[in-house]
Amino acid sequence: MNACVFLDRDGVINEDNPNYTYRVSEFKIMDGVISSLQQLKLRGFLLVVVTNQSGIAQGIYTREQMEECHRFFQEQSGHLIDHFYFSPDHPSVSASLSRKPNSLMFEKAIAKFKIDVTQSWMIGDKGRDIVPARKLGIKTIQIGNEIDKNEMADYAVGNLAQATKIILG
């Protein structure tokens, strides 16, 4: 069984943009992200991104544009991410079990990579990141404080570097 750190994308890896991040030129990797992920990787954690990308269903951007951003991040980070799971769905267009706060993206990763949820973590900046992880028994860390009280994580920090310190304890 493998330990994993699940990561939301926007607001954890790259700067969040309320108008969506789908152009490489606007994909700004947050300070300390790559070194934090390198530390986690060195300690044997799988790194899996689970991200809602509803702009695809809404016709704002394409799957290819999203994938270009993921390729860019992999190139910049030395291919640290083991897998990107994404949900292209939006409730105004289509229902989906993969869209967070549902847990299907997590469940796919758990099955594919034989992940031990008791040794794993989720890092997100929204309640919808925390809820499915908690449901599955994964420890949670929130970045920032924009989370409803009933959806708060086990730990709250300001950035991925601080989250990494907690995980590596």
C-alpha cells in the first residue's frame, strides 16, 4: 500500500483565478510548490492532483488547454506529479460523480495506485476539496481560511510549504 498526497490544483499548486486558469501564460506556480513537492516525493509519497475543471463543460476552455497547463507544470517541476485526475463537469451543464465534493476521482486513484488512505493527505483550499477526503478517511489540510466551518480541514495553513512541514512532521 502506498501513501499519497492528494492536491487540489488552483489555489494550491498555481495561483487561483476566478476567471479560470487555462493558458500557460497565466499558469503561475505558487512560491515553494516545487521544493515542497520534491520533499514529499523524497519521503516516498505519491503525488496526485484532483481538480475540478468546470470551464471545459461551460465552453470557456478546452481539455487540450488544460492539458497544456498540466504539461507545463510537469516540465517545470521535473514530472513530480504521478497523475492528474480532473472533472470537466459543471452542475449547470451535467451531473457528475467525479466532480468534487464527490469522491470518484479519489477512489480511482486509490484503486489504481493501491493507496493506503490512513497514510495519505489531501491539501485543498475549498470545502469541496476537504469533504470527499474526510469521507474516505484521508487526513486533510486547508490552505487559507475560505472554508465553511463545517467543512474545515484537520489543519489550516497559509501555503503548501507549511502543509508539507505538517505532513513530514
